[in-house]
Amino acid sequence: MIVTTPDESRPAAAGYRQRRFVVPPGAVELLLIRHGESQRAYPDQPFPLLEGHSDPELAPTGREQAERVAARLAAGRIDAIYTSGLRRTEQTAAPLAHRLGLTPRVEPGLREVRLGIWEAGLFRKMVAENHSIAQRMWTEERWDVIPGAEPADEFAARIRAAIERLAADNPDQRLAVFVHGGVIGQILALASGSRRFAFLGADNGSISRLVVHDERWIVCGFNDTAHLDPALRMSPGAHPG
């Protein structure tokens, strides 16, 4: 029988440090970037639509936010860039794609939630006026109280399927994924098992971080805006875009 002193029985005399999170082998790391601020909505100038989704361009402030995102992310590793295919995500991704020499890929499953009769910019007006349906939407945490809007379960299933495709196609990769406020909210709600609108409110140009490893979705960050000048930050807004 060998008798050891307490110090001798310890594997490391220096003790044990807290472990830092390490992305597991085979996982995909997703940097979820909300697009820059888009054009203002005017009742007499409806946004164009792409397959039922509002498709405005970036506002000048949004283009500046896109440049700041690029400056932040170009210094690190990015293996691929994805957009939803809507113009505001493509225009936000463009400066980073140019710096890195990457061609963005399109994942249409990550387009914003469809807002039915409130597309083309009408959503902003109805929310600003605190319409009764908008009040129901916030209370019930459902987009589909809007007539013709995408059913909640269908939206969640569409987003889950899109993330699973990215994970299957990009093991051990770090992706910059340019998407929308409602999409980020849905992804992180699925990952965390939270209320549907718990993560609604990502700022334009913000970065959230998700790691997907097999069936595990790990939330590693939400609404990082350190790269944005305070004068350009958007107040957190509980709305899609």
C-alpha cells in the first residue's frame, strides 16, 4: 500500500483552472449577423417583394454598419459567408466578402418571417401606431396573429431545417451568416428552449454566436455591438427585419 501526502495525490500541484469553452470537433460555429439598418418605410412607397418577403435596400447608416462588421470580422477566421438572399443581407455581407475574397452563398430558408398583409413596410407603421393586432402579437409572442403571416410552427421548422443544412454541409467551419432580427430570435429560442420572443431585439449590425454539434445547439453570444460606434447603434427593437 502506497501512502501519499495530500500534495502528492494531486495530479497538478498548481491546481485546476476553470475550463474555457472549446468548439467540439465536427461542430459548426455560426456568427449570426443581423443586417444593417434598411430604408425607411413610407405608406406611399411600398418595399418591393421577393417571393412574399419585403426586400428593401440598406439605408446609408446600414451601409456604414456593414463596413464596421467587415472590419471586425475580417481580422479573424471566416471559412464561408451565407446570406438569406434578401438584398439587405447581401449588401451587409458585401464588404466582408470583398475583404476576404469569398463569394457569399445563399440559404433562402433563413429569410425573415413572412408577415402576410403587413409586408412591404406596413408592419413598421402598424407597430408604430400600436395597432391592436400588434399588441396581441407581443402578448402572445406570435407573428401569425397578423392575417396571412407565416404560422409559428412552420417558421420554426423552416429555420431549424436551414441551420441543420448549414451544420451538415460545414463541419469544423466558422461561418458568417447574415440574417434578420426575427430569424436570430427564432434560432436562439430553438437553441435555448426559451419563449419565442426572448431573443428578439438584436441590433442592426450586431453579432450573435451559435455552435451546433450533432443535436446540441449552444448559445455562445447574443447582440454583440462592440464594433459599432455608439452614435450609429440602433436602440434594441423587438421587431423583425
